[in-house]
Amino acid sequence: MTIRMTLAALLVLTGVAAAAEPAATVRELNRGPVAGGTFAYDLALIRVPVGGSVRFEPTDEGHNVTPIRSLWPAGAPPLNVPFNSEATVTFDRPGVYPVQCTPHTGLGMVALIVVGDADMTEFSAKAASIPGLAPKARAKLGVLAGAAGQS
Ligand SMILES: [Cu+2]
């Protein structure tokens, strides 16, 4: 009994600590983590609990973070990390949040933030069929969504 109570207390304390610090950091890079890769976010697939935060770090200059509006969760507040700026963004609603670097979307500089339990199948179908998405961005989102659906 004593042990159970101690574990419960530890879990509560861990939860408080996790909420206070970003769950993940996303670096904005001119050269991606893959050999020969170009402009990329690293991490590109981020999972956070509801209420979790993501820190965006302008490691290299010339990048920003904006929503891919055609795939953004309905009613969710927009996100805007200006060029060369550091920001920590908190996600209060479950869902799949695809972001892009405005000048480099066509090069596939996109990332996927999955908040809480999200329906990856629905997102994947939408991402595959939505018009007007650059081919490299669509392909990258497909890979990220597939990875998220398996983890
Ligand atoms: Cu960029």
C-alpha cells in the first residue's frame, strides 16, 4: 500500500515536471539529418501529450514555422513562429498539426506534431488527397503520418 502511494505521487510529480518543460525541440536546419538532405526540421515527427509544448529553435537562419492550413485541425488556433525566432508553443487540443517552412515547403520542409490520441488514418487519407500540396511536402507528410501510426 505504501509503495503504491509512493508510485502515484511520483507519477504526479513527473507529470508536473513534463508540463513545465517542452516535450520536444525542433531545430530548423539548412542541411537535414539525413545524408545529402536539404532544408529540414529535426525532429520532423513530434508526439506530445495534450497540454504539451514544443520548442522551435532557429538553428540555421531563413526558416519559419506556419500551419499547413488545408490540413490544420478545424478550429485550432493558428501557429506562427517568425523567421529566425525561437518559440515554445503549447498544444491544448488533441489532433494532428502539420507545419511548414513557408519558403521551403516545396523542398519538403514540413513537420508533424501529433497531440494526444489522434486519428492517423484519417489524416493520412486527407494528406494524400488534398489539392495544392507540393509533391515533396505530401510525400514527407505521408512518411511521417505512417511512422506516427505505427508508434
Ligand atoms: Cu526553411
